[in-house]
Amino acid sequence: MSALTFATVVLANPPAPAPANDLDKVQGYWKPLQCETEGKAMMPTDIMKQVTAVFDKSEYFLYFKDSKLDKDGKPIIFRLALANITLDAATAPKAITFEFADGPQKGKKCHGIYELAGNQLKMCYGPVDKPKPTKFESPTGSGYFLETWARQAK
């Protein structure tokens, strides 16, 4: 292959741009690896497999796929939560804020910390009337949630 042909091939297929910021990096589908509150598991592992978080721009959706099917044989999917999120990567640790727009937490706000490492997202957060977590732990009486998520294909 000549240098001119190689250059043409390279220019015709430019690499995809890298995500510009953490909000871009979290976009997509995530499955829970760990979900606990105040040091206790929030749900059994088999139930966690039915949960999916989706980040779409600044919106966070939490879904549950029931093991039962509807009358047409399709999976029944419940939206458990909808929240607007704000990420602040300039703080140490990085900060996340949830403002719930739907579901049982509607109207409530949570604040916390997050960490992105490869295909994993770790978050620790709690209600805004409590101090924002500074470590990835959810001790008894804290009101904190500790979650680790793995990126999934759609």
C-alpha cells in the first residue's frame, strides 16, 4: 500500500472523538455490581440483574425489568426513578447531585461523590439535609447509598 493510499484510508475513517467530560463518559446503560445503604445490601444479586440505570444527557433513569411478561409476551419494565444529575469533576472527590423528577423520590435531592474507573462507576450519595459523603462507604445511620455500576451494551 502506498503512503498516499494509507493516508486516504486514515483520513476517511477518523477516530471517534474522546468524551469531553465526565457527563459524556457516563452516557449509556449501566448494571449494578453493588447496591447498599447504611452498610446493608439493598437487594439480592438475582434482583440486581433486573435493574438498569441509564444516563441520557443530564437525566438519570432507573429501570426494573420484571421476570413476568405482559399479555403480548414482552418484558414488563418499570421506571423506578427519573432524576436530573449534575457532575462536578473539579472537586476532590468528584461530586454528583441528583434532583428527582419522578418516582417515589420525586422532589427530593441527593448529593454525593462519584468515581469513574474504566467501565465502572462508583457513587456514594445521600439526602441533602445530611453532610455530603467524603468516602465511598455507607455506615449505619448515615443515610448514604453506596453503588458500583458496570457499563453494559444496550
